[in-house]
Amino acid sequence: MLFRKKMADKEVVVPQELIKENISQVDQVLAALKDPIIVLDKNRMVRHANQSALDLFGKSIVNRSLVQCIRQPHVVDAVEDVFNTRTNWQGEVSFSGTVQRHLSLKISIKGEGEGVIIVVEDTTTMKKTEEMRSDFVANVSHELRSPLSAILGFIETLQGPAKDDTQARERFLKIMVQEANRMARLIDDLLSLSRVEIQEHVVPDDNVNIILILKNIVDILSVKSAKSNMALKLDCDVEDLFIQGDADQITQVFQNLVDNAIKYGKPGTPVEITCHEVENSSGKKGRDVIVEVRDFGEGISQEHLPRLTERFYRVDKARSRGLGGTGLGLAIAKHIVQRHRGRINVESKVGFGTIFRVKLPIKR
């Protein structure tokens, strides 16, 4: 195979074999390894990095100093210790950001002290799995206690004082079915939240038409909104708009937000869904899409707004449970949006309704 390149207005034909010979043998070896690997010279400059390391720490780390690439003082200190003592080092490090990453680092001396090799293992999934297991047990034991106690109480009553009471049996059985369904929804939402949090550090890469998703949600929920005489109004700048994401998760986010707007909006008022492009405000290249879901319900007091996306946080617990809520919907939405490297916020004023705003990067 031949590669063609123009030099001084002349086309030069370069054999592929010659190009391969010019590639560093070190780079060829590193490219075959899955874990992120960085090679430093004695001046603490990055001389080699495989693709996994470039994806993790940035595309331009080669030929830059370590302190510019890994802004973790104890990692820099560990590298210095390896250079000075000629002994290997292993430890854990966390990188904060949109999504926190947990990494295990192994630093080894290279040759006679002319450099070091840093091997990185991403332990984020393992750490999150451990945290999710602990949180799941704690949350389940707390949230399921109430409906389970109610069901057990009704069973004891039906076995004793109300054993021959037909009316009481019908009433109690109906309540028991409601409580059992509530437990089933709660478990489903807890499992969904756990899956989302475990995957949060992995950016999805499917091509998703967000306009099509919003249209489908309007079609699905229009029957429910019609029961309360609430029109679903969708207003988008364009016909098609693609983001890099997971279609099922994006659907889950906006279906939850629109469903909440129907639940908490005032009967006879519309639910407005708008979608438009904006310039990226973070200084990065590209554009974002902003989707707003607005209801004209009672609104939410300002003191509740910062905590709305916390798991199990409810402004009105009795009303939320009466409407079938588990207190996990907005927490799930927040983690899905973070996985897509977006942001979610809320504006509300008592008596004027609520606006949920989701910003997501548009696929370039």
C-alpha cells in the first residue's frame, strides 16, 4: 500500500513499510496494550503514551512535563521518590471533574534511572460497584420498611379480627396491592439508579436524534395529559438534532420530566417543551442543545430546589407517594445527564410553575 504526500509542490509516494519503520518501537509496543501507560524521561517529560493514556489524560500530553499532565501532588511526589530510591510505587488516586474517576497507579523505574513507566488501571467501575452495593442495601432497608410493615399489618389483621369481615378484606387487599406495586417500582428505580451510576464515567457513543425522542414522548404521554385537560406543546428550532448518547437513557430523562410536569402541573394548563441550539459556554468547541420542560403548577419553594435531585428527596412526601413517585426519578435523570457530559437545573416560583432545563453537547 502507498501513501501520497505533497512536498514542495511535488507528489511523493511513500511506501507503508517505510512509515512503519519510522514509528518508535516503544510506541508500537504501547499501542498493543489496553491499560493506559505513560513513559517519562529523566527530566520528568512525557516521551511516550499509548492511546488509552491519551484518551484518559488528554491528546497533547506527549512532550509535556508530568505536572502539566497529572495535577496530583502525591503522584508527582511518588515519581520523584521512585527516581531517588530506585524502588517501585503503587497507589490510588482520584480525579475530580464532571464525573469522578478512581485510578490505580504503578510507577516503575526504567533502566538505570533514565526514566519511569506509569501503568494506570481504571478502578472506577469497581469502586462504584462497591459503593452502589452498600447504598442499595441501606436504601432498600430504609425505604421498603414502611410498605412492608403495612402489608404485614394487614395480613395479621386479616388472619385475626377481620378474618370473616368481607368488606375489610376487600379494602385491605386493595391497599396491599398498592403497597406491593410501590415496592416493585422502588426496586426497579433503585436498580436503574445503580446501573446508571456504575456506567457514569463511560460516555455513550450512539448517534441519537433528540428531536425524534421528544416527539415520541409527546405521543406516549398525550393520553395521560388529556385526562387532566393538559396540552403537550413541543417547540423545536430544527427538525433533526443529533447528540452522542444512549437513546433509552435520554428517553428516560425526558419522559420523567414531562411525566412530572403532568403530575404537578395545574389541570387545564399546558406543558411546554422547547428545544434549541446554543453556543457552548464552557469555552470548548462545538454547540449545545437546551431542552426545557415547563409546567404551570403550584411551583416549588426556593429552599427545596438545590436538593431536588437527591435520592428519596420529596417536597411533599404524601403527595409524591400518592402519585406513585419513588423519590428517585430526578436522581436518575441527574446521573444520566452527567454521563452524557451535560447539566440539569431547575427554576421555580411558587404560584407560577417550574422549568427543568437540560443542556447536552451536540454531536460534531
